[in-house]
Amino acid sequence: MEYKVGDIVTLKKGHPCGSRDWKILRVGADFRLECMGCGHQVMMARRLVEKNMRGLK
């Protein structure tokens, strides 16, 4: 699947703020994701994002 900066992905497990939607800020071996609920940023391995992704908006 092709991922681009700016795409919104929905992950299986929600963030503690209650949001499940994340905006992609960086694509590569690791993804930088920003929570759409509170703005918190995290780095996750591509493998984990692809495994835990529910959908692409």
C-alpha cells in the first residue's frame, strides 16, 4: 500500500485522549504520526503501523 505525508490512518488501538485517527508526518522505515485528537507525535516502525492499521481516510 502507498502511504503519503498528510494521509489520515485509523489504528486498532486508540490513543489515551480517545482518538484513533493519526496523520502521517513522515514516511520511511519509521513513520512519524500525529494524533488528530490532541496533537501528540510518535515514531512507529512501518511494520507496526501496517499491522495495526484499520483503514486509510
